[in-house]
Amino acid sequence: GDSVTQMEGPVTLSEEAFLTINCTYTATGYPSLFWYVQYPGEGLQLLLKATKADDKGSNKGFEATYRKETTSFHLEKGSVQVSDSAVYFCALSVQGGSEKLVFGKGTKLTVNP
Amino acid sequence: GAVVSQHPSWVICKSGTSVKIECRSLDFQATTMFWYRQFPKQSLMLMATSNEGSKATYEQGVEKDKFLINHASLTLSTLTVTSAHPEDSSFYICSAGGSTATSGADTQYFGPGTRLTVL
């Protein structure tokens, strides 16, 4: 079945450090890929998405590129801020975003000043 | 952007009682709504998918008689946990799927979640 594997956390970084959170997927079809972020005490928010191979999703300085050859969608940010501290979830949807999502287990990021 | 609300944000109830959680899409029509359960430090587990005006589709292992879902309109879905027990204590999250002017394509928008504690 479809699944998402993302790097185990927690991840602790200093402000302005480079961030990478790895995400790989297994899917039978042609999935859309997403990164969601959950700030403390809040619901999930869509951070970025990519719907086909080689697409790059970007938002708030975060980027992720849909790599079909490596079945990956790694999240990167060049310089993290304290306000980026949150839990990040990688997810896929085989039939587009409004069909059911399969989530990874989440990676907690803490950025220290 | 699209906003999804949930009510209540938290609830404490006695074992054996039923609890209803509401999920509303405030500024768009949600053709599909999803209900998830999130355990501490774990991912979201999809419980069921509901389309307006039709019966919900439950994921394997989810008791449909225990977790009643109603999606009576394009802006409201409810999840009722019947005869709740302590093991039902969890964080329940809904999401609404639909097209908006900003997303330009079907996207899921998540509610803030409801913390259920069963004593």
C-alpha cells in the first residue's frame, strides 16, 4: 500500500542553520506530495505541495522537489528561524489533494536562538 | 485563505457518554470532509471520509457504529463518539477538501483539532 517515511526526530538546530528533513514515499499511482506544518497548539497547515515529477514546491523559504527517480520529497530551508519550530509532516495523495492523505510520522523541529 | 473550524476545542466526558464534534468550513464549500485521529507524538490516522449527502467511508479497523459521522451540508460535518471509553481519548482532527480561489485546485484544509479526554 501507499506509505510515507520521514526522518525520525526530534531535530534541534540553531537559528540560521540549514534544514533538511528527508521524506520518501511508496505509491502505486502518481501521487501528489505535500508538506504540512503543525505549530504548537494549532492544526495542520499546508506548507507546500508538488503534483508531478520535477515540480518544486516552495513557501516561506521552504522548498521541496518531487523526485520520482528516488521517490523522495525532501524539505529544505537555507536559514531557519525560531518561529519555524513545529512538527513537519510529509504526506501523499494518489488522486490529488482532496482525496485521502497518507502521512508520515512527523518530525519535530526545534530552533534555538 | 480557507478556514476550517472545529468545536469544541477540548472536551472532558465521563465513560459511557457520547460526544459530538463539529467541523465547519467557513469560507468555502467542502465536497469532502475527512476525520483523523492523532495519538501523542504520532502521525495522523485517517478514520473516515465523508461526502456531503452520502454515507461515510470508514478505514479498516474503525468502528462505524462507535464513530458516527454525518455530513449534512457542504459546510458542516459532525463526528459523534458514542459510549466513549478512556481508550477513545485522543486528538481528533477534521479536514475539508475543496477548491478555493487561492488554491486553484483541490486541497485539504485542516481544523485546529479537538482534544477528547474520557474519564
